[in-house]
Amino acid sequence: MIATENKNLSVLIKNEARDLGFDLCGIAQTKNLTENGTILKSWCKAGMHDEMSYLERDIEKRINPELLFPGVKSIVVTGLNYFSENMQKKSGVPVISRYAYGFDYHNVIRSKLKKLLAFIKTIEQKTEGKAFIDSAPLLEKAWAKEAGLGWQGKHSIVINKEIGSFFFIGALLLNIDLEPDKPFSGDYCGSCRLCIDHCPTGAINNNRTIDARKCIANLTVENRGPLPEKFIPRLGSRVYGCDRCQEVCPWNKNAKQNKTTEFTLSYEIAEMDPDNWQALTKEQFVHLFKKSAMNRVKYEDFVRNIAAAFKSNNQQL
């Protein structure tokens, strides 16, 4: 049984998460995600992780949070909206995914989670915790479902009934017992397959997984070799990530502008025209993107993407 004081603490944690700017917050009870591990192993065995070899390492850690944070008892899972209506202004320019607007979301969310942990410690001093934001072997999407935040859509991304799927997932592993939320058990995709049918490269499988070898997000971010020629006409000018499957999802038709000022697309980037993009120097690249999530890609690979985007404009199917 969960003690009354910890039930109250669960409520206080959710309230504080809202005050810190999180749009969603749920709590999961720790367990071994055996079923998810089976799916991950099968997916990797089929080669669908492409060159992301780190995904097939430490699978036991990915499914067992105890191996990541010994003594963990509860996982606080947060969602932070990043949808933006304020996009690039010029036509015919290379397109970057909304999640890369503004400052690097890893730093933004980590800061909020650290503040949330500090708040918890003021109430329960024995609390120890560790924050995770998709940069460690933790299955964030599975834990979001366990914490009641939503279901995994056919595009593999977690969908929440209230805010859709344009949100970052953060997790705080704690060594204290909290009142868990009921895992989300519904599936509200129904017979809809818009995300599957509108994926430019046919990367979305029928079992809620993605073939990274075809995915524009992977090809423009993780890929270190040349872009496959067969996919260039389908890039649709995208040079960093791809929002297409989320843009066509009915659950995002009422998506609202995010409230996190750090996720605002800079004026400089928003106003860049085709000539600016084609003439982008390394110094400009560092100036524009060093504090964003786009610091993950090297300048040389980004220039490769820009060249492919302009080629795509001339070859679009």
C-alpha cells in the first residue's frame, strides 16, 4: 500500500511540474519492460536501427530501470509541448523540424527536472533521483504509456488526447514510493493510417515501428554517409528531421503554440532565404545552431543536406 503522505506528495509533484511549465506529468511504478525488450531485439535484428548501433547495446538496461538507477521505485514522466505555429518565413528554403527550434531541449528539460527533484527533496529529504531526456538507455515512450500520458501511435510517437504528439518526454527516476497513475490502456488511432500513407519514404511499418533506413529524420540527423539518391526527391526540402507523420495526424489538428520561450525559432533563421542557406558558412552554422538540438549534426553533413534539399526541389515526385 502507498502511504497517504506519498499519495499527497504525488499530487504536489504534478502541481509543481505544471508550475515549472510541463504540459503533462504522470507517475509510473517501476517494472521490467520485458515485452518492449522483445520488440526492440527483433527490430534491431532486422537491421531497422540502421547505423544507430547503440540501440542494440545495453538492452537489459533499457528494459530494467533498476540497472540505470539502483533503488528506483517510481518514475515521474513529463511531457513538454514543442509545437510551433511560428515557422520559417521564406518559400523554397530548406526546412528544419520544429523540435530543433530554439535552444536544445535536452538542456531545457534537464533544468526543469532538476528543479522538480529539488522541490521533492524539500518535502522528502531522503529522496534521490536521476533525470533522463532521451540521451540514455531508457524507453521513454514505454514509460510515458505506463505513467498514463497516452498511447503509442501508428507513427510510433506517443499521443496524448489533450495536446497531441508534439511533445518531449522527460523522466525522473526516484528512490521513493509514489502513487502511480494507471497505465494508458486505450488506442485511439482506430483504422486511421494517415501517418503511414503520408510518410514521404514509406518508413513507417504496420506494427508501430519505424524503419530508420528509410526515415528522413534518421537520414538527415544520424546518417554520416551520403543521402541515398532514391530518397532525395522525397525529402520535401527537409534538412533536419521530419514532421510529416505528425502534421497529418488528426490528434494534432488542434495543436497549440508551445509556452516555452526557449523553443522559439530565432528571427535570423526564420528570415533566411534560399541564397542565405546556400551560402551558409561554418562560422554562421555554429553561430545559428550551436545552442540548439542541431549541434548533433556536423557542418559538413548539414551542407550535404542543404544541397540535397535544393536538388529535391527540382526532383519532387
